[in-house]
Amino acid sequence: MHPIRVGTCGWSYDDWKGVFYPKGTASGDYLPFLAQHYPIVEVDSTFYYSPRPSMVQGWYDKTPDKFSFCLKVPQAITHEKLLHRCEREVEVFLAAAKLLREKLACCVLQFGYFNKKAFASAEKFMERLDAFLAAWPAEFPVAVEIRNKTWIKPEYLDCLRGGRAAFVLTDQAWMPSPLELMERLDVLTGPFAYIRLLGDRKAVDDLTPKVDHIVIDRSKQLADDAKVIKQLSKTVPVIVAVNNHFAGYSPETIRMLTDELAR
């Protein structure tokens, strides 16, 4: 079995004070505390802007030797420029990302849903993605998430495979489940596997104003996801990123998933 690293999506949650973070914990101490409990974290803030080098160096300095980061690629690249003529943005982002050195687990290209105005077809998107991945530096492991479920076909997975990019499996409200995809497709496309437990943001927000407790029972989904994770780990290392909006509170979801993985 290869390593399975499970972590949260982000750490800057004041709602976790007194539940996960000890009362009185300063926001600047959230990351070091989180790194004592999990081996990895997915950084959401880098989706909105490329981080300052000093910020990235701070993340490196505040965390243990074996801790790792997954950085979302800025939306300027994935959403605004759609991988086109974004060389400068990629250069700035990777210049910061490389400061994590051995602690950089991967970079995540998270795309939104594409209508025909963005890309007339899956083939047009794959042409753009193929060229982008061909230019992506090999020293930066990369994973790719799309939200056009009808595009998830062997041809798309072969495109990722050609770029040595991991296919991101998402447990998300409107997407095929990881188990469903694994049962009908060869979902391994890169040197590692990446799973994101995202759930249904609106459903959670409708039930609670605070992300400090479980509000939706996702135990059946977690059992299925655990099957996928264990199966994938027979072949490659697996990264799992757990969002608060999967069930309401990611640390508890991680505890439940860990129990499932141990069965």
C-alpha cells in the first residue's frame, strides 16, 4: 500500500476555535497547530491570487519537515485566461510555489463549469489543456479538476495521462461519485491520485451559519470514498482534501474517514 495523506481544505477558520483550535489561539498559529494533526493541507487562498514569496516562506517555516501543501493554481490562469496567454501568471505563481521545496505536494488546476462560449466542445478544451500541460515544468506535480461531467471520458483521461497530470476525483453534489467513476474508467492518470470531498455548499450553508459541526450525514458516501482511496493506494500515493462543506466540519469528516480507512 502506498501512503494516504488526508488533510483539510484551508485552515483559516475562526469557527474552529474552541472545537479544533484551542480557545485563544491566534490566527497566526492556526497553521502550525493544524500541521501537528494532519500531514497535508490544500491551500484555497492561492486560487484568488498568487501568494507573496514571504507568505510561502512563512508556511514553510511554520510547519514540520514532513508536512506538505497542495496549492490551487490562481483563477487568473484557470478561469480568466482559460490557460491561454498566461505565461506571466504561471511564472509568478511557480516562483512562489517553488519556495515550498520538498513540502510542495502538487499544484491543482481547478476549473469551473465551461459553457460553449468558453469551449465549444471537450475536444477544444483538451487541445488547450494538452498544450498547457506540455509547457508545465515537470518538477511541479499537477492535478486537474473539471466540472463538466460529460467530458469525463477515456479521451480526457488520456489527455491527462499524456501530461502526467493526476485526475481529480470529486465527491460533489452534481458530479459522478469517485466510486462510480472508478468502476467504469481507469482513473489513474499520473504518479499520484487526488480526491476532493466537496459535498454541497448550498445545502450546508442552508443548515448552519458556522462550520464547526456535522450537519449532513455523509457516512454512506465516506464508506464508498474509503473503498476508492484504498483501491487507488494499492498503485500510487493518494492525497485527500476534505472541505468543510462536505458535511459541515472537515476535522470530524476526516476522523470518520480515517475510521473507514482503518476497517
